Amino acid sequence: MNSETVTRDAERDEADEPGRRPRGRGRGKAALAALLLTAVTTTLAFRAADSDGFTPVTQALAFLPWLLVPAATALLLTVLARWRTGMVWAVAALGGVAWYLEPYGNTDAPEGPAVAELRVMTSNVEFGRGAQGLVEAVREEDPDLLFVEECDPACSALLRKELPRGDYPYREAVEAYGAEGSAILAKVPLKPAKGISGTLGMPGAVAEVKGHEIRVQLVHPMPPLPDGVGLWREELGRIRDYAAAGEGRPTIVAGDFNATQDHAAFRSVLDAGLRDAARLDGTSRAPSWPAAAPAPLGAQIDHVLATPDFSARDARFLEIGDTDHRALAVTLTLHRAEPAD
């Protein structure tokens, strides 16, 4: 047996030892697997700690279900490299991601008879560019409440023309250019109410539906840009405070939250007394952004939230064209608990 054969046998023996990284050609595979697993487990650690962390963790949390891809890739690499410790690490990472795929929030049916029903729709039209597509979707879905984000003056003019006040007589809006403009259109009476202060327009109102008053609020916090995570967290905190201030009154909050259920800041909004309508209807992982990504890729950052006295059905994410968001339409039914004897 020559020296070269002895060396190869020794390297193979070392690769088979538990806990030891392989040498030679397997070393590169193991190094890449370790890099992928470090990224996955770091993100999972912040999710487990109920924290959104910092850039790039905050942004990665939006796509937490797709961490299955790097985790599975890492597992394959560890198998090819015969790195046993890495295999265990990869399996644990896959299990962690799978654990957090479970939708957040309960789906208990509200008590009492149905007293009112609303078709609700929200759409980010990306600086007004998707306004025409939204008009067509509105004619198809016929919502009672319509929330429109990034509706600039040209968008507002188009909505006034194509969705006249005869169809939507009640409106509350923030008239502004670019992403700051927004509007709530309604078939049911609206009374003005103080909206949530933020960088982008977030008007509020009180809707009257068959004698029941419902707080309605459009939301559009700033996205978690690399240098703007603090502002994003602060504005989601204001949305949480609005939800908590309802003290059990019927409330609907809808819009582009720039957050998913895997963000702690968004879960804090839910924990303040709201439920996600898409979750109630079984579509909590349907993507709404970016619209250019084929389903099921993407993240669900557009939401309709409501207090527990609402049930939800017929949630649909709609392609409207010329915007990077899918619109969301869902039917909400208000229930009233019968008084105890």
C-alpha cells in the first residue's frame, strides 16, 4: 500500500468520525452548509425570542417559510460531505422552520347571531399605477368598504370618475402625492375619525352598518428598510395602540402592513384584540407581495384585521396589474352575543 492510498484512507476515516468536519473536497460543501445553517438558525432564534431583531433579520422574517429551501440545501450538502454534526444541525433547522409554519392566532367562531355583513377590500396601487386595475376588480368584487393605499391625486381623480359617489357616496382620504396618499371608500355611512399619524397617510372613520357602529382604519406603516427598522416598528406600535384603544368595540383595520405573521411587531397588533381575516378563512400563507413572484412565492403583508366579533369567509388575493401588490377581498360578518339570562 503506497503513501497516497494511506492518506486518502485517513481522510475518509476522519470524515466518518462524529462531530468532525470532512477534509478535502467535502470541506467546501460543509463550509457552505454551515453558512446556510447559520443564516437560518439566526433568523429562527429571533423568531423564537419574539423579536424582529435588526437588518437583515427583520427582512428575512418576512420570508420565513422559504427558509426551508436553504435548510434543505444545507442538509443535502452535509450528506454529500458526510458531516454528521451538520446533518443533525440541518434536521433541527428544518424542524424549526416547519414549527413556525403554523398560522398565528385562534380561529374560534364568534358567539351570537349575525347582525351585519360587509365585503371588504384593500389594495396598494403602487403610486396610483394600479388604479385602473383596481376599478375593474371593484366592479367584480363589489366591496362595501374599500381601502386604497398609495393613491396619488391622479388615482383619486380616476376613482371619482370610475367609482362615482352614486356608487360610493362616503369617502375619507389623505390627499397627497406618491405613496403618502390613501383613501377609504364606502357604500355605508362614514363619520370622520382621527386617523393614525405616520409617514404615509392613514385615514380613519366610523362606519354605521345596520345600526351598528364599526371603527375602520386604513394602515400603511413604512416598510422595514435597512436603515428604517426603528420607524417601521414605531408605526406598527401606533397601530397596536389604536387596536387596544377600541376596548372591544367592533373594529376593522386594513391595508398594507409591510409585515407578516412572523414579525413580532405584527403579532403584537393581533394580540391587542384583532384577528387576521385571511387566517380565519384558511389562507394565512397566501402571498400578496411581490405580485410579480409566482405563487406560492412571496409574503403576505396586506391584511384585513377585525375584532373577534367578526367571522370571515371568501378571502381572495387578486391580481389587478401595474402594482407590486395583490389586492385582498374578504367578507366579514358581525355577530352579537346574546345577553345572558
